[in-house]
Amino acid sequence: MDEEGLNNAAIFLMSLGEEEAAEVFKHLSPKEVQKLGETIARMRTVSREKVDEVVQKFSNEAAAQSLLVSDTGNYVRAVLKRALGDDKAGLLIDRILQGGDVSGIESLKWMDPLSVAELLRNEHPQIVAAILVHLDHDHAASVIKHFTERQRNEVMLRVATLEGIQPMALKDLNEVLFKVLAGGDKIRKASLGGVKTAAEIINLLGTNVDTAVLESIRAHDPDLAQKIMDKMFVFDDVIKLDDRAIQAVLKEIASETLIVALKGAMPELREKFLSNMSSRAAEALREDLESRGPMRLSEVEAQQKEILKTVRRLADEGQIVIGGGGDDAFV
């Protein structure tokens, strides 16, 4: 959501009143709640015209209720406590309005990456891995970036080999963390971690960091490293590249490779490439794709892998980015 959208959403929520706004907050993610809470807390005055304009966009019926609150800090506290309960709301209110700290894995989801990293820095890598797989993958990647290279590699190796979480395995962290995650001994083993989770987290580390992590895992288990790489960035993910990146890739691959690779691609990905070519080249490619008969899947996949090699090489050279966070943020 852009800044204007956040401002509009904040104005609309304040026009609803605490109870209704709390119901909306219940359906938002931690990041969305944080962004909206911070936006509300920053607001001081909003013109009646702006309020009416925003409310009109959501609902004509709500226009008559467009009265902003006088104390935004108290409003944030009241709405978040009603929506999230005292514990979660207390931590988030502290982050928005500057304050204290609360423990527990659920609480980690509401904390900034550096704070989570500091909390986990001295824990055993297996414990850290068991905790990180409960976070959003981009959040986990941001946390890992604050670790040392050695700890980062050890943790990701364990994430990749994690087949599930036994609640008792978390006892060493602390009693509060254990209770929040496990809910006691009765909870069953959760299906978290594994190759796909490791791949998605590593994908978000940026090419400088992910290469070192993969090399460390490869030294321990070459087959595991390959499985992770196979899950990290598949051909369909090329659609996530921006136009400049697609144009850079097109300069590096042969037309025959592209034709064969796109025979097995989803229509949206075909259009992604075509829209970044000259009209003449795009028309020629369309004709080639239509004139080609059925092709073996193995042939198509082989050419798709060639394009993926080019994408990875360009990313390693710093010419493009292929995924998420910080200076090496993926797109």
C-alpha cells in the first residue's frame, strides 16, 4: 500500500470508531497493523473535506459518521487492545508510541528484525531455526541478515533439514517462548521447515549473502544444496522481474532458447517477455511460437534452465535483482 493509500485507510478507520476499526484490524497482518497504527499515530489534523472524500470512496453510508478522534495515541491503544488483546497490543503500542518489550514467539512477529536477532543471537542454531520458521519468510530473512556469517550458515542448514517441530525441543529458549509456541505438551508436531522454507528464506537474503549460505550447505550436503537451489527461483518466478531486468536477460539469451522455453510458459510470462521487445521482434516471436509443434517437456525445461542460469549470473554480477530485502531487495 502506498503512502496515500495508508493515509486514506487511517482516516477511514478513525472515522469508524473503536469497535468497528478493531474488527478491521483483526483481519490484518502484523505488518499492516503496524503501518496503519503508525500512520494513525502520526496524524494530527485532517480537513473535513479530506475525510468526506475518503469515506465516500469506501461507503456513502459511512459519510455521516466521519468524525476523527481527538487523541490519536489513546485511539491506537484502545483499538489495538480490542482487536489483539492486551499482550500483543501492548508490544505493538510500544513500537508505535515508543515503549517496552514482551517475550514469546507470537510477539517476535511484531518485533523489528534487529530486536529479534539480538534476542536469539546467543541461542543454539537449532533453537533459532525452530523459531524462524514460524515467522514470515521475509521477516526471517531480515533477522538472519543481522547474524554473523557463521551463525547464518548454521541456522539455514538446520532450517533446510528441519522436518517438523517437537514442542519439547523449544524448552531451552525460555518458559514464555515455549508456552506461546507449543501451547503445552499436547500440541502436535507442526509441519514447518524443510527445503522449500529454506529456499524461500534464502531467496530473500540477496545474492551476496545467499551464495555464501548455499556454499556452506553444499559443503555439508551437496544434494541438499541442489534441492534448495531448485526451489529457490523457478522459471515462473521470472515474471517477478522488473522490465529492466527482463530486457537485460533478453540481451543475453538466444532467440531459439527463448522460443523453446516459452512454449511451456504460462501466458502471463510470455507477455512479460513480449512486452519488453520491439514490436517487430515480438511479432516474429509470436509467429515462431504459433508455428512450433508440440515439444518434449525435457527440451522445454532444459532451455528454461538456461535462462535461469542467465538470470542468476546477471544477479550475481549485480546487474539485476531477483528477490527481496535490504539493498539487495528482491523484486
